[in-house]
Amino acid sequence: MGIQEVLAALADENRRKILLKLKEGKISSGELAEAVGMTPQALSYHLSKLKKADLIYETRFKNFIYYELNLSILDEAIVWMSELRGDVTRESEENHSLYPHAPAAGGDSGGPARFAGADPRPL
């Protein structure tokens, strides 16, 4: 799936509520509807959008449908957005580090040195 579908799915507050509930673990559709306060019809609509974006998995067991998060799609979206910001390069992505420029212990950000009296605005 493309980043467009992921961002579109994440744009809706109801779908974000669903994802937060699924963060707790696999849950049946009936329990999920009750937990997020939606009718089964409304939940079905939002779940179809989340499935289209590959943000959730669906498994069936007997008469029940269970849903769970697909974290790999979220990871891909995070890496893409981090690249857009300039936080990540392809090399750091391959090394599985989302934040290669994060401050080291001791507070050095790895960025340009700031001197007393220097302009505090970002470069």
C-alpha cells in the first residue's frame, strides 16, 4: 500500500481510536465496537479503511473476526516521514536507526555549535 492510504486512514479520529485500542492486542470486532463506542456498521466502515491501508490484520476463528495492528506499515510510514524531515537517511534506515542525529548522553545534539551571543534562531 502507498503512503497516501496510510495517511488518509490515520487522518480520521475514529480510526486513530481503533488503532489505539488495537495497540492493547488482538480483539474481536464485537468487543472492539463496544470498546470504541461505535455501532457495528460504523466500525465496519472504519475497519475497511484501515484494512485497505494495511494498518490492521483480520483473522477468523469460527464465527468471530479478530483484528490486530500491522506495525510494519506504521514503521514504513514513520521512516518515510522522518526522511521527509531530514531525520533519517537510507543508510541509517538500513541500520535500523530511526533517529541517527538524536542527542547523545550528555546533551550534544551533533548539530552546529552554539556560541554565547550567537543568533538563537535555527540556521
